[in-house]
Amino acid sequence: MKIDIPTERNHFLSRLNRDFTVSSSDARNIVSHFHRDMERGLRGKRSSLAMLPSFVGRPRGNEKGKFIALDLGGTNCRVLEVDLDGRRTASITAASRFAIPREVMRGDGTWLFDFLAGCLLSFFQELPVDKRREQVLAFTFSFPLAQRSIASGTLIRWTKRFKTSGVEGSDVAVLLSEAMERRGIGFIRLAALTNDTVGTLLAGCYADPACDMGVILGTGTNACYLERSARIHRAGLASRPGEMIVNLEWGNFNRLKTNRYDDALDAASLNPGWQRLEKMVSALHLGEITRLVIREMMEQGLLFREAGQSVFSEPYGLTAEDLSLLALDRKAFFTRACLADAAETDRDAVFEIGRLVTDRSARIAGAAIAAVLTWMDPDLKAGHTVAVDGSLFEKYPGYQARIMDALGSLRGEGAAEIKLVLTRDGSGIGSAIAGAVAAAAKR
Ligand code: GLC
């Protein structure tokens, strides 16, 4: 039997629309499930949100001096020298970036920490610092850490593309210090260990005291916020006065309406069952979800019957940067994919799929931000500034506006202003601020 391609394709696309839509009631459900899991996590009960105390609170804004930050993110490692002027301005005075080789991400833990110490060593070879004076180092480790102090923390489990052996369950501050010893960089003292979201919040808050939430929307996704210590019923913190930043590890939130592409991606991943929100929202996975949909349409004979198709055959061959290009300059995208001659209707369908996948990502992110803000301030009576960093937020056309839309639809009458502020390099700058806070506390 001959299939009527235009009709079948339209059916397929309308079903897809339903599969990827986050309705207002879905968004409200996300908010209430977030609140439930935040509450459980803060009590140390089983929850998809780990709610990890960071042992650092709001900076004063008068922290001052030069600090070194080592920032291990999703794909790169950076070493920065950060200058804090003591009057709410932080600047990067030196920086080096190193790509992390795949063998290092998937190899033995000792390699990873030797690699990181090597990055520091090569940075110090370039930078004229007085090596006789102790240098304070802050380490941004963008993975879930169980901390008992600001300068120590055990890796709970790897996320993103990392699967280095022998690190889960170990104190990464100890592993880094040992590697620095092996490399002979004894003049460095590790003073603070922070998650990248915590760094981003600290950087946002150093510049603007109204900032009380940090978000990463990049290779991975996660958030943190300022919590009253009295609400953190863990590790004896509830009896402490004041506030502390709590890292939600929201990438692992698992109460979302998933579809079969999400389930296929999860099943083939390094960590099936974990990081379900991250797999639907972050830059690392958006291209792959889009590719899985395109593949299915191709298998059903609904797309690219004539044109070359190899670009969609490789898992993770389509990236979030490709999707940005598709949204910004369709012609350039299809030329690069060797599909410039494909039928217009095929190109329209690919464009639509990319739009649905990224739209869903922004809507989930918007609902998650609303959940955290309303946890802190149920009626949103006060203004809030959210410091955000990450390639998706910074570079994907229209992404920020979609988050604001999603937030707007969840805000009640009379809610005060919510500002999302791009906080570039926040993870490294903020970790230097944590280093300054920790160094001051020691004095
Ligand atoms: C992953 C990590 C988390 C980090 C986020 C953004 O979700 O588990 O700790 O903050 O990526 O880099």
C-alpha cells in the first residue's frame, strides 16, 4: 500500500507536538513536585533532588585580593586568576583553557587529577606569581558533592560524560591535593570546593546583593539558592544561624512527563535512570533527542527519501550548537549538513522538530526556576535576581525569552520583578569568592 506522505507527516508532527508540549498544568505539576522533593531532600529523605549543603553563604561584597580558581566543567578545564576589588567588582586577570581528552573522562581517577594538576602547573609556568608565598586555590567541581566543610567533599556520582573510575565515594579535595604534591606544586593551598552553580550564585551575589539563585544551562543543568540553615535538617546544620547555599542537583529531578525519545536516550546513556531532567533540558542532549526524532521519521519514510542522510546516523552527531545554527540561519545549517538540496518540506520539518525540543527545554527550565523562587518566597513579594550561566542560555536564539514566558505564566498577580542575569564565567569567579570567604574565616 502506498502511504500518503504529506498526511502521514502531518500526523507525525502533530503527535510530536503533543509529546513535547509542556502545558500550564504540566508546569504547575513540576512546581509542586519540586517543592515536595526539595522538602524531602532538605530532611535527608529519599528524593530525586539531593539538596546538598555547600558550607558557604552570601558573600559580603568586600572580599578582596587575587585568587586562583581551577574550574572543571563539562568539557573543559580552566585555570583563572581572579581579582576581587573589595567593592563588588570581580575581574579575570589571567586565564587558560584546556580541553579534557575523552580518555581522561573515562579513564582512571589518578589520570584525571594528574591532568588537573598539570593544567595548574602549566598555568603557573606562564603566570609570574611569587611561588614562595602560599597561593589560595578554589576548585570548582561541577558534579554532585557531599560536603562536610567548604574545603572537602565526596563525589556522590559522576554525571554528564564523565565516568572516571575510583573517584565516586572519595574526597576530591584530597585527590587534587595529592596530585598537586606529585607535581611538586606545594605552594598552593586548596581553600574551597564549590559546585559551578554555587560559584555562579556567589559571583551574581558579589555584584548584586538581590541575587539569591544560581542556574547553569549548558552542557549540564543545575541550580542552587540561598536557604535558611534552620530548614536544612542535615549534618547538624538546622541549629546554625543564618543562611547557606544549597545545591539542588536538579538535573536528577525525575517527575517529568517523558516520551519514547527520552526513554531511548536514557536507556542508551552512561547512567540510565539518573539525570532525567538534565537529559531533557541540557545542551549535551538536545541535539540527540532531535536526531532520534529525525531518525524515526526517516525510518518511517517520512523524511529525506531522496537526500543524503548520513549526518543523522551517528549518536550525538547533532549538537546543541547545530540546533542554534538551525534556529539562527537555516540555510547555513542545511548547507553544512549537506542537505541544501533537500525538499523544502523536509527542511521545514527538521526546523520544527528542533524548535519543539528546545522549546520544551526552556519551558521545563522556566518551571524549575519558578519552583525554587516560590520555595523561597511563595507569593514572590520580593524582587529576585537569578544569576545564570551556560551556552544554552547565552547562545540559543530566543531561549531566554521562552524561559521568561514560562516564568511569567506561573507568577501570580502582584508578583515582584524577576531578573535573569547572564553571569559569564560565574563558576570560576564565584569559586574564587568562596576561596576569599574561606581564607578570611581561617584568619
Ligand atoms: C551536572 C552536575 C551538576 C552541575 C551541572 C552543570 O548536572 O551533576 O553538579 O552543576 O551538571 O554543570
